[in-house]
Amino acid sequence: MIGTGNIGTAHARSLAREISGAEVSWVFDADSARASALADELGAHVAPSAEQLIASSDAVVIASPDAMHAEQAILCLDAQRPTLCEKPLAPTVGEAQRVVDAELDLGRRLLSLGFMRRFDPGYVDLKAAIPSVGTPLIVHNVHRNTFAPYGLTSAGTLTNSAIHELDINRWLLDDEYASVQVIVGRPGPDTPEGEFDPMLVILTTERGTLVEIEAFVNAQYGYEVRCEVVASGGTLDMGDGSFITRRADRAVGHDVPELWLGRFGEAYRRELQAWVDATHRGKTSGATAWDGLVATITANAAVRSITEGPQAIDVPARPALYA
Ligand code: ISE
């Protein structure tokens, strides 16, 4: 496990305790005290560097800060280690492209990308139900964080948070994006000067479906992700998770989690088990490095759109390795 912050710790605990077919043997973090605490808890060793961890492990999970993903992913590919890299593949297109190039040079797929929503029961059911309502016309998405996870910047909201929607809508619709436009309005009271929150991201797909995303990272009241597909013969609403509805004290409602782990815990478990199972079979699972590159190209076009207006999404031809 490279990176023992929020998600690295959750993944390491899950791999050690819930997932069959895996052991957490090495952990690395730039904060060695944090790495030691997790290693002691799980009976693992602390690696002095990412390089040593990669050399000593059969497979690697990358859960470091976004800006380090690409460099560490390339180290893993050079060492030919099956790797689950947290999203995004990289914040910039150049870095994401370098990971894809490294895998193309290798000539086989070793990298799985942690777009965990592809394993979420809600999204899986939604995708399966789309044919029952006809042609998808519009997808409405809501992505709200209680507070900006890593400091609030408009670019970060798009390349780190809304990138989930950029991936999941492409996967839901089995379609590619044609254009993106970001609309900003009045910022909330805690939004730093020059940044925007919330934002509306509006995309068109090659087949003409509209995808609309409310990206709001400082919503204060809780964490919420919603998705509704409007199609030619009906609509499908994923709701906001499988929460128990409580009726008491003359009120009806349910709790709202503070963080994504509270909403996507099952998705993460399924993602990790699928990755471990695939690794034993010499395969990858879920999203690929190519999906990561497409999401990063789209997110960066969205960032440009804030100041430059609507942008075409130009994705290079898909290499045969990712067919
Ligand atoms: C975080 O990294 C995630 O992946 C969460 O799902 C997302 O809601 C959050 O905005 C990201 O920072």
C-alpha cells in the first residue's frame, strides 16, 4: 500500500480483513509515523521508499496524493507489478498519457484504475436498467462533498471530484464525449477568491445525450451523490444510496454521511475483491489506464471551459490494447 491517508488506510484494512486472497505485507507513506501505525495494526512492514515497496510486493495499491499517481504507476509498470491506482490517473493530460505509453510499451495491461463507482450496486443496477427505458436523452448528476477535501480550487473540483461523473457517465452510456461547457454562478461564502463552487458541467456525447453535473464541494450539510437518467420511454433514478428511512418524532428522513466512505463502502469492497481475483488470474479489473486518460482529458477541457467557454473533447484513437 503506497499512501496511508484516508483511502489508503481504508483499503489496507479492507484488504487485510475483508478481502479474500490478499495480504498487506508492505506499506509506505512519506509520513513514516503514519505508515508505522498502520503497519503495526495490520502486521505489515514499513518500506523506506515506494521503489522498495514495489520491488518487495506481488501487487501494489497506489493511494498517494493525486500528483504522485502517474510517477508511481510508471514505477509499478516498469517493475511489471499488477497495480490498482486510485483515481485520478493523473491531474494533467501529459502525465496520464505517460502512464498509457508505459503500458503500451509493456504490451499488456497491468493497471486497474480506482473508479470505484463502476462497482457500486446503485450504478450497476442503473446501467443494467437503461435499455428498459429506451434511448437515454439526459443524465442529471449531483456530486456534493460536505467540505472541499483537499482545499477548494475549481480545477481540483473537476480533476479530483467531478472526474468520477466524467468516468461513470461514459461507462453508463457506453458513449464518448463530444463537448463540455462549465457554467459558474455566485460562489458560496467559503469559496476562495477567484475559485468557483458550485459549478454546472454540461457535456454532450457523440450519440447526442446531454450529461449535466452539479459539482459542489463545500455543501456543508453532508455527502451526497445522485444520478437520474431521463430516456425516451421513462426515467431511472438511482436515489442516493441504500439508507434506512427513519420515521420518528413527527419527522421522516435518513442520515447523510460526512464522507464518501460512508456512501461507497460497498463499492470499494467489491472493487478490491474484483481486483484481487483478477490479479490471481493475470487480468485487470474495472477501469483501465485508457479510461483514466480519457477522464483526465475531459476534466482538463472542463477546466479550460471556465475561462474559455465550450470546448470540444479531443481524444486520440483508442489503442488496440484497450479495445
Ligand atoms: C475523493 O477523492 C473521492 O474520490 C470522492 O469520491 C469524491 O467525492 C471526493 O470529492 C474526492 O475528493
